[in-house]
Amino acid sequence: MIGFFKKNKEKHEIRKDQGASADRGILVFEHTSDVIQAENALKKSGWSVRVMGPPPEIRTGCDLVIEFPLIEELNIRRELKQVRIEPLSVVPVTAPLLEPVDLFHSKDFGDFLMVRAANMKITVAKEDLTIVNISGGGCPDVPYLAQEMVGKTLADAPRPRDLGHTLCGYALELACEELRRKC
């Protein structure tokens, strides 16, 4: 009985059987910085959330949304309120047209693997995971990110989110994480 009252971090995880669209919602924000802060706060508290591209029907100023288990909407809103982040809206994923868009696209070039996240691309040599190219985006920190990362292995390169603070830096961070999962 005591276990019933204990806070269990596992309750925050999206179960595999919660994949049906009626079980998911998306948090829509005005600015990319709000998405990044919300993702950090929710993950720090143990929530299993996923940053995605917004469906065209609800696209606003920001090109990112957070997907979450809809049944936890009230708890997630409370969590965000504690860190003073308010989503513009919460949209239940109830139709195929409201499905969030996967941010990742991969392309295998034989000896090289490229992952694109949103508008940023990173390419590594598959042999040793050395970063050979970073491209895309229009943010002013992209050349700096490329300068600091190209020529280093994926494991040795600095994290883009530690170097840049724009949508491009964030998207490059996501691409790096996806590459690490794939490799």
C-alpha cells in the first residue's frame, strides 16, 4: 500500500501501447527557446517527451512542438507552470492531418551517413564516425558550429547545444543525437 503513494518516475514514461493517436497530444509554443526550455524541464523531471515538427494545420511562429502522453496534460502543464513556460496551445492528435512531422531524415552514401534534423545536416564517415560536413540552416552560428565540429569524431566533438543557442544549433544537436542512436 505504501508503494501506491510513492512517486514513481516510471509513470512519466510513454508506454509502447500508448502509440495510438488518441493517446497523444502536442504542445505548441511561440518561440523555439520555449520548446527547448520546456523539453529540458520535462526531461529533467523524468517525462518521456519528443520534439517534433508541427503539422502544417497548426504551424505558428515556431517550427517545433513537443509530443506527450495526452492523459498527462494536467501534470505536464503544472510542471511547465513551475518553470514559467506556457504553451500557446495543447492539441490532441486526433486525425492523420494533426500528426507531428518527424524531424529526422537519413541518407546513406555508402562510406558516409547523413542525418538531417529540421533544416540542419550532419554527415559522418561510417568507418570512424568522423564528422565530415555540417550544412543547412540560416542562423549566424552555423559556420562556427561547423568550424568547431568538422574533423572530430562524433564522440569527441562538442555538443552543438553547448556552442549555439539558435534553432539551427538545436536542430544540429538533435541530428547528432540521432546519429549516435544509429551508430
